[in-house]
Amino acid sequence: MVVLNLNSPQLQFMDKFEKKHGIEEDKATRDLYLNRRMFCIINNVLYTAEPNLPYSHAVWFVKEGWMTDTDDSLINEATRGMVDDKGDVYFYIGYNFDLNEKTEITFFLHLKELVDKLNLNSNSKIFGGLIKSDPNTKWPPIKDFGKIKDNL
């Protein structure tokens, strides 16, 4: 179980992130985070976060030293995503959870490695991009790529 220190530099960064980008990360949002596994692809290397983390990619990136409160450009450069509690995979880029050709190419180049690393079920689905909605609901995907097994 992860203990969240409310005075940590990472959460202080989140206060800045919330103000800058208008995304409030309350307890309900953090609870949703606990039910997914984050990943990202930086400089053509796939990274996976530990399971059951109650924070965003931004906090993860700060904890890893990849991003700071004065330089958060990585969010707009790295393909990132999550595997939800059903095993479905979502990937996107940027603060608006966009989808573009470069992000698709980058993700699919690393799909087999992601599947192997997280032992994903080949019948799980892949979705690209997210449509921002109510913060405490599951956001709908922009594009459905079908099952993992059909994309390997």
C-alpha cells in the first residue's frame, strides 16, 4: 500500500499542475488511479510504473526526475498510457490526452514488449486518446484499435 504524504514535493507540484491545467485531482481521482497501471515511452524506451499508485503520470515523471515543476514539456513529448483494471490498454500524448500518427507508431512499436512486461491478455482491447470528461468518470476513448492479438 502506498502512503501519500500530503506535504511531499510531488503533491506540491500537483497543486501547480492543477492550477496550470485546470485538472483537480481529489481523493476520488486518486482512487481511480489506484485501479490502473501507468506506462510511458521516452526516447524509444518503455517504462512501467509500479501498480497501485494513487497519482498521475505528472507526479510519476517528477518522482523519476524526468520532469520538474518548471519544465513539464515531457507530457507533450512522451507517449504514455495505462492499463485499466480490466486489462484494456489506453495510450495518448499531451495534457489533452490526444492521439496522433507519431504516438500511434511509437505505441505499436512497443506493444509486444508492453504485453510481455505486464503479462497482458491477448483478448484485451487497445484504445487511443481520451475525450476529457467529468474527472471522476472513465473518459471515453477517441479510437478503438480492437484486441491486442489483432495488433501484434
